[in-house]
Amino acid sequence: MMTVSTEQELLQAIRNGEIWNESPYFFPDKNMPLHVWLVNSGHETVTSPSYCFHGLNRGSSEFSIFQYTVAGQGLLEYEGKTYILKPGDAFLVHLPHDHCYRFVPDESVDHWTHFYCSFSGREANRIGRQVETSAGPVLHLNDDSECVKQCLTLIRNLKEQASSVTAFQASAWLYSFLMALYADTVKKQAVHREEHTSGFLAEVYRFCLEHLADPDIGVEDMAQKCGYSKFHFTRLFRQQLGISPGQYLRDLRLRAALRMLQFEMHNIKEITSLCGFTDESYFCRSFKQKFGKTPGMFRNQK
């Protein structure tokens, strides 16, 4: 048996077909009271179109499967959607469930190389379902992501220690993988939300600044600029900033007025117009409500 010292060496060996044929590790005693239970793990290269597993035809026991594509290509059909699984793609599914993963050869693809682990137990199933529900059934993971490393470590440890491995030790390794999987997917979602929020708000901010002096610009125009209905835009905006888009626009205008009072020589009537207010009295009341002083008081104290 070939020995590898790092997860990356193992990954490359699997990719090149240099190490270990399919040899999943099973623990025969399923009655042990473990909340994180390793069902099996391993890796394989499939070339036959008969490789096909349907999630409703594998018994009634609840468990989950994580499978990471190393080379070639596979296919996952999941609740009416079809996903092409290429290197770097993993799927995470639970059973029993309406899905099917299979190998479909064509002129450009003659194999599907992947590694996997299947797991069960109350806590393992809970983590798996939470990731599957929140991130979807297909995960795009780099080879150096922590959960890929942890899954490879699990496989390597099982292979190298073989008969000396206990179900308790395997459970500990599996839990490390599950925590890495959870962290990687949660972190990726947080980055996606941050990028989406940042881009969304930046677009709103630019639009409002460009039309700051136009008193007719309102929430509907902001929503249209971002490609949303007024209702959806308002709901999304409140989720992101905790205030209404109308209040945001009003505050932006008032902050612009504050800067003009500090650094420019416009009179209050001109500032009223430049900041999109049609009524000077309303502008002064709004300014005092926001900053505690009228525009005239603020300028005089300055």
C-alpha cells in the first residue's frame, strides 16, 4: 500500500489513479449510541453508465452522503434540477430523498473520479441537513478548503490504521470534517451576503447622490434602478440597514446639507434646493430633528 504524508499528496494520487482501489470502510455494529456515526468512506473511479443511485431506493434509514469530484464528471438530479458535477464540485444529499446521482459518459468524458463519506447519527444528520438546506445540494469547494482536507484526512487515517480504528475514533474524525464543512459553507454564504449587500447599497448610494437635488426622486425610482419592485426593494433595504429607503434618502440629503453648511458658502435657501427639499421650513425642521439645531444655529456656532 502506497503511503502519503499530506492530504494534497493523497488527492493527487487519487486523481492519478496511483493509490488504493475502491475499499470503503464499514463499521458493522450500528447499535452503538453515537450521535455522529461514520457509515463508510472511500474513493473510486467509475466508467460504467450503470453507476446510478436513487435516493428513494436505498432503504428507510436516515443518513447523508458527501461526494467530491476530483476528475472527470458526474451528474446529480435533485428535486427536478440537474447539476453537472465537475472537479471542485461536491454534492451533499440526505436519504431517503428524491435525488439521483449517476455517471453519464459522452465523447469528452469517460470517467468520474471522486471521494466520499456517508454519515448518520442525530447530530451528524442535523448538521448535514442544515448545510444542505442553507447552501443547496451542490457545493463548490477548492482543493485546499478545510472540509476537503478533513475528508481526505479521514480517508487516509482509515486506510492507514485499518483494523485498529474504533468507531469512536472514526466518529471524532468525522466530527472534525462536519465542523469544517459547516464552517466552509457558512463562511462562503457570509461572504456572498456581504458582497451582495455591499454592491446593492453602493448602487443605491450612487443613484441617490446623482439625483440629490431632484425632489421628485423617491423610493420607486431607487427600486427601479436596482431592478426590484418597490415592495421587494423596501423589504430588502430594511433587512440590510434597518431603516426604510425613504428615511435613508432623507438622511443622506440632510448629511449633504450639513457638509455644505460646514464647507461651502451657499445660503440656507440654496442648500434647501441643492439637497432636494422643496420647502425651506420643512428642511429646517428636519435638520433640527436630525442634528438638534437649526441650519442657521449650526452655521452661526461654526
